[in-house]
Amino acid sequence: MDYLALKSKYALLGRDFLTWLYRRVDETDGQVTEAGKDTEVFFDDALTVVGEGDSPAASTFQGQPQSMKSELRAALRSGKKITRAKLHLIRPDGEWSFVLDTDEWIVRSLKVPNGSLDGSDEEALLLDRLAQLEQLESTLEQMFDAYLKIRVNSKAYQELGESISAWIS
Amino acid sequence: MGLKTGPMTWRGFQTMNPQIMKELDCTKILGLLEKNAFRNPEVVDGEVESHGFVVFDEILTTEFDANSEKTFVGSYVIFSYRRDRLKLPAAYTRALVKAEEAQAEEKKGSRLSRMERTAIKERIELMLYKKVIPSIQVADVAWSLTDGTVRIFSGSKGVVETCAELIEACFGVDLLPSEPFVRLLDENYDDAKLLKQALPAPIYIPALLNAE
């Protein structure tokens, strides 16, 4: 596989996904059905947008999500896309907070809910943490696959573009 | 950053060689980890950095065989990667070299030749490298033997890359980073199709707004 050629060709896929997710979260008030049943998704207090081109300008927003909304929309209107965001996932069994870096799909600083394990059984503790991160990865993949279904369909993707421009204008 | 405690940062990779995975058993894995275990840089041979694997969460331990219960956890192989770099304090090194040169010139009674200066510099550097405490970077690795996913827990791009390269060399596998476009390969796209441009052009919001 020509990894580098594919990577450069589809480099914007992750940014496009986060921009789609931001809009989904905004229009559903966090009840993103694509994330699974009883799961709420929120954008937290840090977010980075990047323009296109060889040396694109980047802007980082920090603060309350509501207060950054208008500036973020202005950045999106100028053609920038979200490349990194702090996200919050709420499920009946706990809350996850993490930063998703979409260019290389790196999950940073994932804080997982404290289980009932007291730390004396190291193996159980490790397996619990691994299970939780796998659960998170699976939720992210579910959302990404939902976006990808639209992304690979010319008609659906064109409609998405139109609805995003209507939402943002 | 690590797997054991605190917030976790990781990058995922997919093992591309199911056949090699099938052939790996516990004894082979432990043997290969031990073969690629961390060792201190050989300063006398001019090495100023070194990397290798250590037992999970124990940066000083490389006896994998004796610690197999820490390495095989459920269906995972868990170990740590350690990278050491020796770096001399530049100002201190310069000052020592200068002082040594002055002393040698006084003893000789004339200016030192270029070769003599180089010899002094190398001697001082070797003496300091033997004493200096290395800067140590560590990344935990969790390799799922069920689905072949390798997760490297580190926030440093450089550490993740060198660790992935060492895993590839150690086990003879190819690791594919789990990046967004890789999901397309699971959606019945092969790389030849993807190289030809299988997807519509990405949305560019300013163009859509201007078209309205």
C-alpha cells in the first residue's frame, strides 16, 4: 500500500469529520444518534481550526463552548476546518473526556470513569482501562462510519454541504 | 500519558500480517522482546542514544521471561519502550574544554595543534558522557493478540514512530497507522481505487456560501 500517497490524498478526511460532528452536536443538542443509544456528545472548552494549503493558518479557541460559537462559525465560513477538539462523552456508565486529533487520529488525555476496582489487582485494572478505551474507540468509529457513509455518496455529500452552508450562514 | 494510571494518550496501529501473528506464541514473543531489550548506550563506542523494550512499567527491567505475567495480560501483550539520550550541558562542556586547553598550552609552552584540541575535546566529552544522566522517554505498548491492534501510549510523535519501527523490526510485522482514510479500506475500497480518487471533492464552505 502506498501509505504516503493515500495519506496526502485523504488528509482532510478527519477534519471534515470533526466539522460534520460539530454541526451534528449543535443541531441535536448533543444527542447524536450515530454515537449509539443513550450517548451524548459535547464539544468542550478547546478547539483548533486549520485552513487549507501548504502552510495553513490555524486558530485555537479556548473557553466556554457557547462563547466561542460565533467566532468558530466565522472561522468555518472562511473555509477553515476543525482539526482538533476536546470532546466529552456521557453514557449511563460514566463520562469520558478527551482531545481528538483527527489528522493522525490520536486520542489525547483520555480521562476514564473510575471503576469499582481499588488498584490492588493490577491486571484487572489494566484490562478495565483497556476495555474503556476500546469502548471509546468503537464509539468514535461508529460516528466516523456514519460520516463516511455520507462522504462516499456524491448526492448525500452535496446535500450535506448545502445544509452546512445554510446552518452556518 | 501511560496505560497504568492517569489520562491516556495513544496512537493506534493495525498489524497487517495475520499469518505472522498466528505463528507468534508466548515463548517466541518473550524471546523477541528480550532480543530487542533496552541496553545502555555504549559511550566508549560513541553511542549517545539507545532504545529498546523493557518490562511494562519497569524501566530498569529487561528480563521478560521472568516477568511473563506482566507481559501477557488477558489477550494483550503489554510492555514498555524506552529511549535514552545523553546530552551534555553545552556551556559547562565548553568551559571545561577551554580550561583543559589552557592548561595543556601552558604545559607545552606553545599553541596547541588542531589535532591536540580535538583530542582534548573528545576526552572531556567522553568523561562527561560517562557521568551524565540520560534523558529517558518511555511509551507503554498494548498489543491485542485478538484483533492485531497495537496501541502506543505516548504524546511524543518521535517516540511513537521509533517505537513502531522497532516493533516492526522486532516481530517482522508491518504496522498501519489507524488514520481516518484507513477506514475507507474497510468500506470495500482497495488502495488502487482510493489512489484514483474515489470520493467527491471535500466541501469548501466559502464556495458554497458564494453559490447561494
